[in-house]
Amino acid sequence: MSAPDFEYIDTTADLAQVVEAATQAPAYALDTEFHRETTYYAKVCLVQLAWGGRVVLIDALAVDLRALRPLLAGPGLCVIHACSQDLEILLKDVGVVPSRLFDPQVAASFLGMGTPALGKLVQDGLGLVLGKGAQLADWTRRPLAPDELRYAAEDVVHLVALAEALSQRLRDRGRLGWCEEECERVRREARVGRDPLTAWWKVKGSSSFRPRTAAVAQELMAYRERSAMAANTPVRRMLPDVTVQAMIDRPPKNMAELERVRGLDRRAIRGHEADLLAALERGRTLDLRDLVAQPVLAAATAPQGLIGLAMAWAQQRAEDESIDLQRLGKREDIAGFVSGQPGTSLADGWRHELLGRSLQRLVDGEVSLGIHAGRVVMIER
């Protein structure tokens, strides 16, 4: 397959003209190339756009990306593959996310394709083979090499056509509305960075912490997250995981104890030792009503047998409908629903239609589960 033609834009004035043209298109593709190995926030280096046979590569190091705002806020459908990090970048550097979104990776999960990489999806959906290479390019370097520019252009040139092909397949199976609902949820929930008060959920073993240990973990991890944001440095550079674990297990109360914490890099916290000790003290004295508990803790009230039955039925529904199980419902979502927890993802929308309604009948005792021809089936009682 020949390399796509593209334009390279490195002035904000030229970008404004591009945006004016792209805003007229009913759909446009977008992608970003970025680095975040040494920073908390992604450093966007290149933005790729494609619409109506036109491909534009935008030097994000040279232009004001806020000029993209009229395009993102306009009526066009924005196609982004595996969109989560791209949405975070747009929200931070442009100030908005697209008003309408279609993610081919989300679409694929409704068609029994799992969550494939773009190359496989383009090959399966359009019969085209993308070029390889440049995945690990240094996108901060200028000028970019010709093969790097071709790679960046290929990431967007087929996205609108791919979205149209996948949309038709979804429409044929009556699932386009489900995909649109899910893409809207992803778009609506986009945020910059992580919530500092829930960062402790990622600590190893946190789901079994006692309340006071959880409180210390919450305040320590919130301190790490906020400090990393302020310094724009990776959280593990601020406080390594081994250091976090050591301080949760035995929170230091003074400078002498802080000096002995395993793995602590004094250079990373120089001048902020008192703030770190204060965060640990807040954890030791936190009103436990202010603890932001993990959803999985609230979901574990149903009998394990019922959760097991619900999971077996969810797996069968996913197989029958050729939908990725993780897209249909994670274990904590399903456990929460059968436990009567309000506001779970299965309570309404397409997940309720596909799984939640039948699970509620199982919980209410209207049906039981059995095996027929090697499949899990529901039996009227």
C-alpha cells in the first residue's frame, strides 16, 4: 500500500485555516503522538487529522493547540482509536473534548473482536495493511524523519472509512446505539490526571486494608498524586511504590523515622518533608466517614454462590452475543448489581437490556440456571 500524502503544519495561522476546512466535514479522524516517560502529564508532540481525503500533521511543539477548539466543539463526528489518552491530552491542551466521538476499538468489542490494535482492525475491517515501524520514535525531535511522518499519517488516513464500515456492521446487528452510548460515556468521563483521593485503590493489597490503614494509604497517595501533578513528574519518581508500601505499613511520625524509610529519595521531596509527614498524620487522624472506599468493597455483599452464577451467565451472554466480557461487565459491576447496589453499570442502558434484566430475574428467583448442549441456559421456575 502506498504511503498517504499529507500536509505538515507548524504555524497557528495555518492551523486556523485547517480547522476552518475540517469543521465543514461530517466526520474527521484524530490521533496524537506524545511522550510521558519523564512527566506526569503527556507531552503532546504531534496531532494528526484526516477528513475528506486530506491528511494534516500538526506540529504540537510549534503551534497553539487551542486553535483546535472550534473543530472539537463543532458538529462533526470525531473518530479516535483507543481514545482515552488522546481525550486526556485534548482536555488539557485544547480545553475541550470532541462533542461527538466514535472509537473503533469500542466498536470492535461489540462485534466479538475483543480490543484489537489499529493495524489488525484496519486489516480485518478494510482489507488494508498498515506499515510498521516508528512506534518508538522520539516525537520531540525535529525535524521528524520521513518514515516517522508516514507512520503518523497512516494512523489516521483510514479511520473515517473504518468507522463507516464498523458502523454498518453494528447497524446490521442492531448494536450501533449500544456503541454510541458507550462512546458517549467514555467522552463524558474524560478527565485530566487521576483523582488523588482514589489513587490509593491502586496500592497492592488495598482491597483488604483495615479502615485506618486505608485512611493512611488514601492521604499518602493523594499527597503523591498532587505533588507529581504540581512538579509534572511521574508519581513513582516522587515516591517509589516500595516507599509507599513501607510508609503505609509503618507510617513515620517524625524526620528521624522518615530518614529510615526504605527506598525514599530525599532529593525528590527536598523542602517538602513536612508536607509528607502532615499527609501521614492526616491519615492517622482522618474521620473514617471521609474515606473514599473502593466500589468493590461495597459490591461484595451478595452470597459468593450467587455471584458465581451471575458470572457464569454473563460469560454465556458475552459468548452468545459476541461481545467482549470486560465490555459487558466486570466482576465488580456484576457483583454489585446482584447485591442490590444502586447505580451500577448494569442498572440501565444497553448493559441492562443485554444482561441486567435477566440477572434481576435470577436474583428474584423467577429463573434458575442449567446446562443444555454444553451451554448455560436460563430455565423458567
